[in-house]
Amino acid sequence: VENGKPFPDPYLIAARRLQLSPGRCAVFEDAPAGVAAARAAGVVTVIGVGAAAAEADITVAVDDLRGVHFDGSRLDIKGAS
């Protein structure tokens, strides 16, 4: 991408390649700059991973990805706060 995080470009390109609107995507981020990029792209669901992301504008926080499962249609997050 021309502009990396905290610009929204990485997430806008990913959503376009998936043929989805950013609002239908979920993003996992471990850094405030990544959370800002996702929000700027229009992503509604931002899962903060780890302590650094937990202080940003996230939807839910997890310590790590062990409790995260996606079956292709449903995202299940155990241990979220």
C-alpha cells in the first residue's frame, strides 16, 4: 500500500479484495495505530489483542487469540472483556 497504518489503506484494500464493505469486516489488532487505521476505514468490529490495543478504541479485548474461533460464518470469542 502507498500509506500504511495509521492510514486506512491496508484495510480498505483488503476489504475490496474480499469484495466486502469494511463495515462487514472484523479486524484483530495489537497496536493503537492499527486500531486507528481500521476505524478510519469504517470497520465496526475491532478486536484488540494484548495490552497495547486494549487502551485503544476497540469493540472487545482479548489477551491472545487462543479463545478466538471462526467457522467461516460465525466468529466466537471466549475470554473477551
